Amino acid sequence: MPHKIKSGKFKLKTHKATSKRFRATGSGMLVRTKGGKAHLRRKSSKRVKALFAEMVTVKGSSYIKRIRRLLPNL
């Protein structure tokens, strides 16, 4: 069976660590989760712990540009 002929272009690979941290919304905005959720949360109030669950939009054009470069198929 003959091999496929390669077109000469290279594959764009997804940066896996970035794909686990960021998501795109339906309108195209980038959102991220908050850090600091792993441990040492017994002292914090229920309200603060609940605020950790919500997603935050990514602000700053330089950050957005870098994330979009790392996630070409987003």
C-alpha cells in the first residue's frame, strides 16, 4: 500500500496545559478558572469558596493573543 503524499505544511499542535486552563464561550470570549482552590480553604467563608467556582473572563489583548496562539483550534 503506498504512503500518503505529504503536502509540505506542518500540523498546528495544541498546547495541552493551556487547553486545560482556558475555554472559549459561544460569543468567542476566553474564560478561565480561578487559582487557589486546591487546599487551605477551611478558614475561608462559604461565600468566598462559592466565588472560586465561577469562571472569569480573560482581559488584556496581549494575554488573549498569546492564548489564541497556543490554542490554534479553539
